[in-house]
Amino acid sequence: MEYDPASVAGKQPPIADETDLLVIGAGPAGLAAALAASNRGVRVTLIDENPVPFETMGEEIPLHFGSRMGTVVANRNAMLEALLESTPVLADALEAGVDVRLGTIAWGLFPQRPTAAWIDGRVAGLADENRAYLMRFKQVIVASGSRDMGLAFPGWERPGVMGAGAAYRLAMTYDALSARVAVVVGSSTATLQIANALADKGVRIAAVIEQGEAVTGDAALLAQLVAKGTQVLTGHVIERAEGATGSGDVEAVTVAAVDANGRHRKDELTRLACDTVLLGIATVPAIELLEAAGCDTAFIPERSGHVARIDEAQRTSLPFVLAAGDCAGTWTDKTIAPSIARREGRIAAAAALSALGVNNQDVAEEAPVVPNALHTDSAQERCAWVRASVIEADGEPYVCQCEEVTAAEILSVRPPRYIGWETNTDDEHPHTLAQLAGDGPPNPDIVKRLTRACMGPCQGRRCREQVAALLSIGSGTELATIPLATFRSPVRPLPLRQLAALEEVPELGEHWDSWFGMASQWVPFWRPVPLYTAAGRERGTSVASE
């Protein structure tokens, strides 16, 4: 069989490393999986992106850090030392023979399939502070954790507005949270747990703000905060975050009472002094790697949103990809008890070892992990927050900060600002949500392409869920039916110097100007023609690179 010489067939990039089992994420689930698979005669590689470089934190990746990082995060050695001290189980993994690689990101999983037939086997794209490279694996357990849902309000772009999970990471892992007085937005069990942990670290929690009529999280955790002097404001949202002129740091927030429809009561405003606002309205499973790899996903309310579909062995629709920990779903009991995530990790490891042909009959079989029964409608809660905080806000806060796209522009499907349209134009607009929806719910990918919402450096981490909620509200469809905005590799930012240095075979650079049979758009000066067009290209001769 002859291949087109200009195709990528037979030109696989060099594979720098190989392993039998790749575990992505060194949280409770990932560490439990790596330890369970160690000493079984297979190569186990455990990677974790922490310590995250200071520059990446500044881009709000992987979490919304809100410029509240202490100066110590610029010292990579100090960060690494703090990480090892806060996670002593890492030493156990090293002693067990696990190949532990910290400060290493997984920017893509590439299984062999029709659209990537040139790949030999299953390959992961990895990168550390020095290089980007490819690693071949046989089984992979993704334990990539979770992140916080963003929530727009006037002033939420100010330094000091951050995710609750990011604050926890900075405080508990690195002892590097620059916050003195915080206001917490949201009242889930996970959020209240974080608030108590930060209070124990010396951060005064001035208030917990909940748009609903009652706090949704654990009553005992709330009582602990109240005993420490925390004010609880139910039926409220942040009206605006205040600070110095321009983009100065947060100095206070004004909080407004809201009615049943989310409208702000201007006669019921409260001003709270603070330097930090913690967004804790929802915990979002981090499924970027899983979705981009091609795993089937679905909105599963009891697992807190879009997750990969998994069976009782934590295996996804791709039989060599397993998911464990928060990326497989979060719920109340799992938040309170890390032992549940560890159990998921061990179950996933057992399934991976079985697939690798390892006899692990000596391992006690563990019961499958089942989420809590739902007590609240998480989809409805998200939409209620977005309606009260974003749609009913004074002014037009940017839902997508990176591309400066407002809620009104998303709902009216306005084109990007850089092409020069005017917000007050009365001209007919060619797109509406109803037109985009057709016979089904509107697709966030279409809205992304038309408005650029979710296309910035943060890769949609602060706005993706808000955009979905806006589409649900604007089209009158259930949030669970709104498709997941797709992810593409790399799912973490890669410096161009690393990407450019990624190894490739010399043959891949040949015929670049004639790939896919396209006519050459460039003719060298030594072969001029009187009137050159692509349609009239010389067909009987080689193109420039041939």
C-alpha cells in the first residue's frame, strides 16, 4: 500500500518515554491508585502539575488564583519543599518504586483512532519546566481533581476575587495565601469546609453569602463559622466589589438582598470590608483531559455536573482510560471524607492491573462508589446564581474576562468587539439563541465561535459554566441538556519554546506546502509564470518542496 508522501502516515513523532500505568494527579485518588499498583511488576508513573509555575498561576490556571499568591510562589524550590511537606504520602510512593514526576502537566491524551491513525498505541503529551515530550502508556488513571465555577458581578475582575479551591490550595499546600479578611460566596459543604480551614489559618471570614433562602451545606460546619464571628446572609448576592480607582485590589463588597426572581432590592444593601472574595458556588469536575481524549461525557447532577461516564470499576468509555477522585464527580460525603476518593483510586488501579494481565487476587475487592442522593438541584442552583448575580447586575460585567464578553452579548450572540461593532446599534442582528438552538438546545461551541466567549488564556475555566447557564436561561431549556463546550489539546498552556522543541521526524517537515493535495500558493522566484493562479498550477511538475 502506497501512502501519499505529503501525509503524516508513517511519520510518528519520537516517543521519549514509556510506562505501563500512567496516573495523572497526586491527590488522594491518584496517590492511592499509584500505591495500589506499585510493586506489582509493572511500571507506574505518577505525575502532578504542582508546584504550578508562578506565571501559570497569573493566568488563572489551573485554578482561579485572583492574584492572591504570596511571594513564595515565585521560589520553585520552596514550593516543591512545601508540597512534599504537605503531602507526605508522596514519599511513600517514591519508596514504593513509583516514578513520581512533580511540576509535570498532562496537556493531552492521544489514543490511536481513525482521526489519529498515525499514532502507534496510546500516547500522553507531558511537559515540565524544561521540555514537552510524549510518553506511551498502556493504561491511564486520570485523577485531575476539580475547580471552582466562576461568577460575574461588577468588579469581579479585581485582584482579590478568586476561587475557594484556589485559596485552599495556596493556604494549605504552600502557606502562600495573601488574604486577611474574606467574604465567601456560596454555602455548599465543600465551601464551608474550605472557609473553616482558612479561618484556622488566620483568615477572618467576614460573611457567607447565599442567594438561596437557606444555606445548602453541612449545618455543623456553618455553626463553626458562626461561632468564629462569621455573618450569614441568605437571599443575597454581591452587588459589586469595590476598590481603588481602576483595577485596584478589592477593599470591600456591597451585598444586595434579592427577591425570588433574583432582582436586587436597592433598599437592602450591606457594605462589608474585605480584601478577598472567595467564589464557592459550585465545584466543577476537571474533565478536560477526559473529554478531549474522546471519553463519553454527560451532565450527571449527583456528580456535580459534566463528568465522564464510568462503570463500577471507574473505567470510562475508552477501556484503557479510568477516572477517579473529584474529576469523576463530587458530592457531600466525598467532600467530607477523602477516603472515598482513595477508594475510587484503588478500584481504578485494580481494574488497570487486571487489564495489564497482573494477578491481583490477593487484593480485597472493594464496593463500587455510589454518590449521595440529591437533596438540591445543582443545575437549578447554578442558573439561579447566574440570573441573580450576572443577568440582574447593574452595568454589564464581563462574563468572559479574557475576551471581554458580557452576558448581554452572549444572549444576543454579538460578534467580537475587535471587529468594531457598536453595542448601541439598532441594526438587525443575524443570530439569535432561538436560531442557534433549532430543534435542540443552543450549543456553547457555536456561541464561542461567534462571540469568542471562553476562547481566552484561561481556556474557559472562569466562564464556561456561566455561559452554559446563560444559554439555559436565554433559551428556556434545562441546563443538563446544554451540550458541554468541547476541549482541545493542549488543555494546559504550553510555551512556544517548548512546543517548537517537541521532537518530530525529519520527514514530517517535507511537503508542508502541498499537504492534502492543495495547490501550492507559493512559486519560487526561479520558476515564474506569466499569470499564476492556484487553479492553473502546473500539474505535471513537482511543487516547491518536492
